[in-house]
Amino acid sequence: MNNNLPSLNGFPTDNLPSTQLKYDIVASKFMTGIENHNKRRNAPISVSNDLGLIGAVLKGLVALMIVLAVALHWVWKKL
């Protein structure tokens, strides 16, 4: 590479095929990053998974309260 050609942060500004390949690779990675960001941003919100988890926690709490109520009732009868 010729030393009197300017460079942009390590990227040469000549028109060689190797330079064009470097710029194509960088542009491809840049576009892939933008596409991934847009996919993530526009992804549908999965409310059903969240509601399923909330439902499971509520069922567990109700079951625990019923077990405690039955245990307290049994203890109260024994006294």
C-alpha cells in the first residue's frame, strides 16, 4: 500500500479489490446489526408466557393457603 494515501481510522481510501472487500465486510456486519436490532425491537410481546407464570404462582399461593387452613383447623380440633 502506498504511504502517501490518506486513511480513515485504519481504513485505506484506495480503490483496490482488497480494500473494497474490507468495506463490503464492514457494511455487511453493520447492516446485519441494524436488522437484528429492528427484529428485536419489533418482536411481538409474549403476554401468554407472562400470564402463565403469574397463574402458576397464584395457584401455588392458593394451594399453600388451603394447606395452612386445613392444618390450622386440624390443630384447633385437637386442642
